[in-house]
Amino acid sequence: MSKVAIVFHSGYGHTTKAAQAVEAGAAAAGAQTELIQISAEGTISDAQWASLAAADAIVFGSPTYMGTVSWQFKKFADASSKQWFTQQWKDKIAAGFTNSATMNGDKLSTLHTLFTLAQQHSMIWVGTGLMPANSKAAQRNDINFVGSFAGLMTQSPSDASPEEGPLPGDLETAKLFGQRIAQVAQRFNQ
């Protein structure tokens, strides 16, 4: 059984919903999962750092604020330099996700930041593996309606509560993404 740790920051709760959906998908694929929420101060506990060290896959998540990760996530990323120095996360599976109020909102820039962090740590990146819903018949709640390959992108209207967004199609996309991460981690652990 693979262990998938999902480390994320959420400012308003929407990114938490995406993280929970990724976790549900990974668990449904047979992985042992753990959600690690970065605090409002940008920190995690020593026990949570140990969980990341023990994980087979680490999924990074952050809302997109001003075209990149939140400052809290960036503080966590900078604090991971100790793990970088010893290459503690080398060859672990990595993936990333983000949420913003708009369909684009420069979410790809956030995913690139998460990807770069993973590459600095010599990790192996996993994208969504999902085709986009891009035909005329496509509906907003279709799988991968936002159309991301590099990582999971979800959208929540700026005036939506976490109960209202991300939308069901985005959350289902998140579950499928979590399943894929768990499956890839399992293949690498054989």
C-alpha cells in the first residue's frame, strides 16, 4: 500500500475541498492518505514533516493568489530546503493542484511553481492524465472542464462559499486525479 500525503494551504476553504477530493480519490485507489494543512502562519508540525518524509507521493496544493501560490505555501516551500539539502524527497511521486475564482486566473503559473518545487526536490511529477471537456456539447460539470494536463485546476466563484465551490465536476476531476496519483505511486513501489 502506498502512502499519499497531500500538503496544502487554503485561505477560504475552497482549496480544502479540492484537497479532500484528491484524498478521497487516492484512498479509493487503495492508498493510505493524509491531509496536511499548512497553517495561517505558513507552518506545519514536526510530525507532519515526518509524514512527508514517510510518504511515497506528495501532492502540493495552494490557491492561486495574484498569479502564484499563497505566501503561506511559499513559506512552507522555502522551509523545505532542509529536505532539499539532503534530497529526502528524491524519486517520490509529486503532483499539484490549485483553485482560483476565475477559469484561468493564472492557475498554470501556480502549477508551474509547484512543479518547480518538485523538480528542485528531484521528484517525479504526475499530471492529470485526463482529456479536457472541450467540445460544443461540454457542460461546466464535465470532467476536466478547466482543461488542465499539468495538474488539477478547480474554480470557485469569488462569492461562493466552500459549500458551493469548487463545483461537482471539478471535485470529481480531483477524485480521478487522486486515483491516478495513488496508482502511479503503487507502480513505483512494486
